[in-house]
Amino acid sequence: MPRHRPHPVARGFTLIEVLVTVFIIAVLAALAIYGVTRYLASSKSSEAKNNVGAISRAAHAAHARELAAAEALDEGTRSAAAGNLLCETATLVPTTVPKGRKYQPKTAEGEDFSTGDKRTGWKCLKFYVDQPIYYQLAYTKDGSPIASANPAKCVTACYEAGARGDLNGNDVYAEFARTGHINTATGRLKAASQIYVAREFE
């Protein structure tokens, strides 16, 4: 009479094996979430860097044009010769930092990037943004209000192109700034070597 082989006993996972598997999955999920969050924040901060770079380039282009300063002339006198001048300070756009949201700039005359004149502000720079932005944008002559801790900050005969943001709405600001300084010996405007960045992912 033939003998039947006994069926193998089904062996389940031990509690330790299940816990180790759950732990590994949790770690991988946390790393994935962190990576995606970092990637999204990085893509948003690139907006600030691009705009700061564009404002800086606009400041150099404006300086390269020969502009005449506004003067009140006495009768029979002549104005100063046109020269390479920095644009005067622009208004902040928007006036307050958008917290974790985008701001749609106003395009009407006298609003946002349509402010200033040939010697002042955004019109002088010939810079505008008509797409929604996460960051407050600034251009300042002879000062560094956006990034006062910047080692290359602007004090006199200079400009600061800046962006300030608060992507997570916690009242801690990310700061981006690039400055340019006039060489008093040559009158040429030279930009800082890099964009200054502080708390990039805030």
C-alpha cells in the first residue's frame, strides 16, 4: 500500500518580520515625501532666482543707457550732461509677502510693475512680470532691505535686486538678492558674483 507524503505545514511571517517590513516601507515613504516636498520647494525658489537675475540684468541695461537727472534749472543755465545713472528705487510688488500663495500682478497703468518713470522704478528698469508669483519682488537703489545679512550688501552707489517669500506661511522669510556696485574709479557697474540666498525653502 503506497504511503502518502505529509502536506508541508504553511509557515506564516513572524511578528518581527512584519514589523521590519513595515518599518522599511515607512522609511521609504518618508524619504519619498521629503524628496517630493524638497523638489516642489526648489522649483518654486527657482522662480525667485530667475526674477532676481532678470531684475539685476535690467538694472545693468538701464545703467548702460545715458540718462539725465531731473533738475530745476535757473534761467540761462544748462543742465548737467547725461550720464550712466542707476534707476531710483521701485515699489514692492506685491506690497506684502504672499504667504504660501501666488500673487497675480496688476497690469493697469500706475499699478505694480507699471509704476515709475524713465528715471524711477520698474519703468526705468523696463522690467515687468504678468504671471502669478510666489515672491515679493524688489529693486532698491543705495540699500539692502531684502537681505541685510548679505556679505555683498548695498550701501551707496549700488543697487539690490531682491525677492522675499514665505512658502509655508510661518512668518519666516526666504531671501534672495543680487547686488551691483559702481566702481567709483571707472564708473562701471559690476554685479556680485552670486545670488545671495537665505532660508531658501521657507
